Amino acid sequence: MLPWVVRRTRLPLLSLSCVDCRSGSATTGEGRFRVNANGKLLDVWLLVRCVSCDRTSKLPVHERASVRSIDPGELHGYHVNDPELVAARLLDPLLARRNHFTLDWTGAWRLDTPTERLDRPWPLQVAVAFADPVPVRPDRLIAQGLGLSRNEVLRRIKCDISLRRATSTGFTFTVLAGD
């Protein structure tokens, strides 16, 4: 069985309307948080920047949270703008739902495949693993990995999941020999 791995190459863009230019894309840039204390209560925001006009906006991560309710390690991560914490918060579906944005993964991932892939006998079995929760349609992923058209993929691939519905969980498939 051949192992394929889907990896994130950068943070995805946010599909978020800008209040100044009404552009539909924003980025976290290098990833920064803003922490504001008011007595024993904290506000934490993830700063995002409009791709078109460069305006900075804030996405609330914690609002009026008690200092004691936030893990000290996590709080330190907010203060030092920990890149892993930025990625974790950005990929959190609750934050996306609460702040009304979706993630645009175009150009933000790559597929790592072994080089000896087609030298094996047919049928060929492949196991796809996701190092990051990148939602990808399996038919597009397989077409890219094997260098086939999507119609050819639909004809030659046997898989237990829907090839036309995006997934970010691992799956396996079998490639049947061509005509």
C-alpha cells in the first residue's frame, strides 16, 4: 500500500468581507494576537488583514474571560504570538462559525507521494493521510497525485467514500489498471 500525505503549506485565507473595501479575502499574515486586560477579565483577538486594502480587523477569541479560566500556557502563547496557537485558533470551526468566515485552502496545501508509485503491479492500493485538516475533494486529490483526468479517476478508482465530497480525514482507494 502506497502512503500519500496531505500537508498544509501555509495558513489558508479567510473568506471574510472587509468593512472598508468589501473585499472577500483576509489573511492572518504572520499571525498575531491582541490581549487586553480589564481588571481580572481578558479579551483576546486574532488579528487579520484584508488582502486588498491592508486594513486590520480583530476576530474575538475570548471575550471578558476570567484570567483563571484560561490555561497559563495558552495565555503565554497569546502573549508571544505562538504560530501553533494561531493555526489552532484559525482552524477552529467554532471560531469560524462565531465570526462568520470560511477558510479558502486554494494553494495552501500539497500532496506528498512516493516516487515509486506506479512501478508496482495493478491493482494499486493507496492510503491517504491528512497531517492537517485540509478539506479536499478526493477526486481532485487523486487526479493530481496520479496525473489523471477527473473522469479517468471516476472510472478507474474504487473507494469507500464519495469522491466528489470534500474530506479532511484519511481514506484508502484502489487504482484499477487502465485499458
